[in-house]
Amino acid sequence: MSSEGSSSATKWVIGCLAAGFLGIVLCAGGVFLLLRAGFQTARNAAQQAMQAAQDAQRQAAESAQQAESEMAAQLAESQFGLAWSPPAAGVGPDVLFPEHVGTWKRTSQDDTAEIVELALARPGQHAVYESGITSIDVYVYEVGPEEHAALFQAAESAIDTGGHTSQSRSAVDDGTVQRMTFSFVPPERHGLMWWCKGWLLLFIADDPQIDLNSFRTEYATMIQGTPGTGETVPATPDAPGETVPAEAPTPEGSTDQPEAPGEPTPMP
């Protein structure tokens, strides 16, 4: 064999080996890249699954906390209603509308109590309380146990069909207290409708930052136990400021008798 042929064969073998080695390297690199991409995908999927689990756990905790808070609020509402002593029937605005409720001052009072947006048209009393530049309209109605449910239903229907661009409401009825919070726009109204023991109290403001629930609690507390609520009057004693002690009875069979005045004691 000539040297030229031997050289060509050697080059061909070397070329084949080089091509084979390159192919092996490329295949190994491809496998590595595929494995790396697979690991990355798996890691991303695991992270997403862990994040989803954490989000679900957080949402469950928040839901449980919200439910617990709502239950606590409802319990407090029920306890307040059970303990509340309502005004007597027929009391006037002097009882229903104290001059001040906390930092709020009564600025007007009338008997115009119709509220079209809530389909509420019945006799009642109305007052406005102001604090700074904010105000609360307070409406008070005498409503019997057989009437209040229908009034709440009518108010809910009026809100739903009022053509407002936005609205929200939440209602609760535990048998002693029925209440509904609501908001709608336009006109911008935020309110609390509260019935308990024959009285319907309604509070409306146009500022969502006003805490109507706290105002309701303070207001309802102030109008209970006022004159005309049926409080008992202490009995007047026969002689004010003097106490006549009862005469102690003489024990039966006792030989100790009081001495008659002016009679000497016999000597034994």
C-alpha cells in the first residue's frame, strides 16, 4: 500500500472518529439540556403548587377569621338587643332626640320621615346630627313585631330596583334584632336599618367613613331608660327621713313584765 493511500485512510478514520465524538458530545449536550429543562419545569411546577397551597391556606385562614369576626359581631348585636330597654310607646322627640350623642350635636328635628329610596312611608320622627362637616340623618318609627319584616323586604326590593350604578346590602334577623346595612350610588347613601322590641331606628349618611354602628349603639343606649319608659317610682314612707321601729313582741310565758309607773316593788 502506498503512503498516500495509507494517509487517506488514516484521515478518513480520524474524520469518522471526530464526527462520532462530535455526535456523542452533541447528543450528550442535548440530553443534558433536556434533563435541565425538565428539572426546571418540575421545579417551577413544584413552586407553583406550593404557592397555590400557601394561597389556599391563607385564604382559608382569612375566611375563618372573617366568619369568626362576623359571628362575634352577631353575638354582640344579639346581646345588645336582648339587654336594650326601649322607650315607652308614644314618647316625643324630647326623649327620642337628645341634644348630643357623643361628639354629634342635634341641629334639626321634624316629623318628615318618608324615605322614597327605601319605600318607607309611615309616620315617624326625624332629626339631623352634625359633627364638623359630616352629618347623620336619624329616623325613628314605632313598628310592631308583625310589621318589621315587611318593611325590611320592601327596603331591600327598593334598593335592588332603584337603578343605582352600584349597591350593596347585608341583612341579619335573629328574632330579637333585625338589621340591614346598605350602600348605593346615586345618590350616595350609606345606612343602617335596625329594629328591636317595637322600634325601628334608621341612620343614613353620605360619608362611608362614618361609623354608623357605633353611633347606633351610643344613640340607642341614650334613649333607653329615659322618662316615660315605665320606670317604677320608689314608694314614699309615711314619715320621710324617720324610721319607726317595730314594737318587739313579748315572749309567751315570760314573767318579765314592765313595772307599772308609781307602784313600789314588793319586798320578799
